[in-house]
Amino acid sequence: MFSHLPSRCNALVIGASGGIGAALCDELQALAQVERLYGVSRRGQGPATFNLAADLATDEGRAELARWLAGQPLHLVINTLGLLHGDGIWPEKRIEDVSAEALLKSALVNAFSPALCLQALWPNLTLAKNALVGHLSARVGSIADNRLGGWYSYRAAKAAQNQLNRTLAIELGRRLPGVWLLTLHPGTTISDLSTPFLGNTPKDKQFSPQRAARQLLQVLAGAGAQHHGGFWAWDGQPIPW
């Protein structure tokens, strides 16, 4: 399926107990090309073959991830971490609704943690030589595509994530040219994260986690060198930054 990767490869799904993460694990388990499937989440539960419980928004959690995978080449890494609401955080409609707490928490989970996870996994990607990295972002992180406003914390965090992804891709091109990083928008997926906000989305644009997972894997499977460092929707179409 993944022509850029070896015939037998190791895969890691970050956020493996979430809706899309668990569906990705299910799809990858069915692929003969995937020899070892690792999953990590705060609960340490999921359909991966090997599972780790770790909070990757913390230094301790990322250090544990690095220890757990020490010496293992990783050929496919998909990071599904994301926070839209919870713990007193809710998408803001007005500037009066914005708080420093929400801005910082959203940035930590949505923007900083994926980049820091890749830092922890750099030795594993170096061992793999050829690898694909998919970082799930969101279309609302596009500055050019912002026509509705609102959702200050989430939009800002996803825009920051996109910038970090682009910067990481440039460095990968210099240091590990066989490792391609794609920023991915999975579409509106029916999950705990999106359920409160599905009302304005047409039914035919609401994807089950299983469909979203299949679409994301198809985008990654079809990736070439020209896709490295880009921002891509679930249907393979580019999204403006």
C-alpha cells in the first residue's frame, strides 16, 4: 500500500484510543505490510498490538515514549492528538470569551505536543531512513481559509501547528530526506471532539472514524516527494496555509 516504505514496516499511532486513532489502528492491523503496530494514548488502551499509556503533553510522557521505542525503526507515524473542548475549554464566539488558560492549553496539546513528539521519535525515524509522518491538523488552522472567525484558541493553535509542521518538514528535507511529513485534515469526523458542532455540517460531509481513517491512509499511501511539507485534505486536495 505504501510504496515509499519497505515491504515490512513498523507503524505508530499517537492517540490510539480516540475515534480516528482507534480506526487507524484497525485499518493498519489488516495490512500485511505492517509488521509491528504501536499505539500510545493516555489510557494505554486501543487495538494496536503494543500499547503504551503516556501523556504526551508532558516531558515525562514523551521521555517514556522514547524509552519504549528505543532502537526500533519507525516507518509510519500518525499523530492524532487534538483538543477542541474539555476541562473548561470551549470554542469561543467572541473576543470576550477568550482566556489565557484556553489559549495556552490548546497550544500545548494541538501545536507544541506533536512537534515535541517528533523530537522524541527522531532517532526512530533516523533508523528507518524512509518513513511517512502524518500530523492531523484542521482546515480551521488555515489563515487564508478563515471566513467565519471565532474559535480563537483552536484556530490559533492549529495555525501554529501548521507552521511547526512546515518548519519540521524543511529540516527533515535537509537531515532525513527519506522522511516525508504531511499535515492532514481528516474532514468532519463523528467523534467526541466534533459531536457538539455537527449541526451545520451536511450529512454527506460527516465521516465515520473508519471512513476518515481509510481516507487518511489513502492520502499517505499516494504521497510522493512533492507532498512533503504540504497541507492536504482528506481527499488529497491541497489546503492553503
